[in-house]
Amino acid sequence: MNAIAPPLPASIAAAPSRTRILIAGIAFSVIWSSAFVAGRIGLDHAAPLTLLAIRFLAAGLLFAFLARSSGRSLRLPTMAGRALLAGLLCNAAYLGLAYWGLQGVPTALTAVLVSACPLLTLLLAAALERERLTPLRLAGILLGMGGVLWITRHRLTVEQLEPLHLAAIGAGTLALALGTVLSKKVAAGQDLIAAVTLQFMASGLVLLPLAWGLEGFRLEAHPALWGSLAYSVAVSLASTLLMLWLLRHGQASSASSFHFLNPFFGTLFAVTLLGETMYADDLLGVLPIALGIALVAWKR
């Protein structure tokens, strides 16, 4: 298998510098966080599973078109079964449950729950892939979760909390953690284009009948919906490739630790684009998050 993955800098062939990994991790978090603002806009005009089914199918078709137009092969990737399961967990299960759960769980509380993903990833990676579970890494995870809690503390509320929606957020977070661990070996291969195309197409096809049966495939043809979908598709492609790149050059727990930055960047986007309130001391939460990421990724 050659020339199957997208063109990447030559330095990727060797171990990249910590600076390059840091830049990639921050870029991943910025892109990932911005998708929730686009998703929130899209949810005003479409049901959650309907929105995600269209998003994943569009991303898969676009990736397939780009691969074929550049002459790359789309044969089934090595470890196709593992790639398929990882994609279903990270895309269909995680986002499907998260979007549905947001209907009954406040956004800030959702951010706190999802911040447990790096901890779950660390524990699952230690159990399934024998990654080292050191006191420093655990301390880094707890620092990161503390920073998330600090940033979201003003916004936390349990009013009108729906237990079933809360359970959905928790299950989605576990699915994301397990999918991240499974993606580690997928990322180690060269067939990234085929793997990502398979993941998006499968996720869309799984959600399509659910969107039809549970929601009647409800959507409103509106410019804001199409803009949200277009941006979300671009985010899906970029964030997935960045996460696979991080997994290729580091441990699953190290790559997952960049999720700690999501509440901070998500708050910035919400303040800028949606008019939400930001508090002056929110920035203090970045300090334990940065230290936590450093401790988790101390050894790549």
C-alpha cells in the first residue's frame, strides 16, 4: 500500500517535534470545538440524528470523491473491521448520543461529562493496549478535568435535568474513549483515506434508518442549515485526520488529552458567535489544562 494517505510533510516520516504535536493538538481542539456552534445552529432547522446522518454521508462521499480524483485507491483498509468499529464509536455513537442528550442536559454539564473522555481513554488504553498508567499521567488527567470544571462552573445547572439524556451523554463519552483507543492501531497504518471514508459512510448509513424511524427525517430547507452542514462536513474531515495524525505519533491517552481544551475554545466561539457570557477568570482554567496535557504527553 503506497500513496494512499493524504500528502503530509516529510517530517512525519520521522518522529515530529513536540512543538508540531502541540500545534496539531491545539488545531484539533479549535476545529472540533467550532463544530458544536455550527451544530447548534443546524439543530434549529433539523432533528439531531437527521443532521448527523446527512453530515456523515456527505463527508464520506466528499472524501471518496477527493480520493478518486487524486488517483488514490479506496480498497478496504488494513484492519477494516477495527477501523469500522472505531469510526462507528467516535462518530455515530458518540455524536448521536451527545446531540440527543443535549436536549435534556445543559451544555456546560455536557462539557464536564465529556471531559472524562481522556481519563476513560487512559484507563482503557492501559487495559487493552498496555499503555503505561503512571501517577504523572493520572495527575495530568485530574488537572485537566479540574480546569474544565473551573471554566464551566458559572454555567453549571441541574435544573430540568433528564436522567435518560444524562445517561446518553455518559454512554457517548465512553464510546468516544473506546473509539480513540481502537483508532490507535488504525492510525499506525498507511491507508488513512480508505479508513476514514469507510468510517464516515458506515456512520451515516447506520444513523439514516434511525433518523427516519425516530425523527421522520425532519429538516427545514434553510440557508443556515446548509451553511451549518457544509462547515460541519469540513470539520469532520479536518478533525478526524488531525486526531489520526496525533494517534500515529503518540499514545491514545496523549492524543485524547487535547479534548480538555474543547470547553475553553467552545466558550470562546459561543461568546463570539452566539452572544453567550464569558467571565474574566475563565482564562485561569487554561493553566491546569495546559499543565495536565503536558503531564499526560510527557513521553510520546
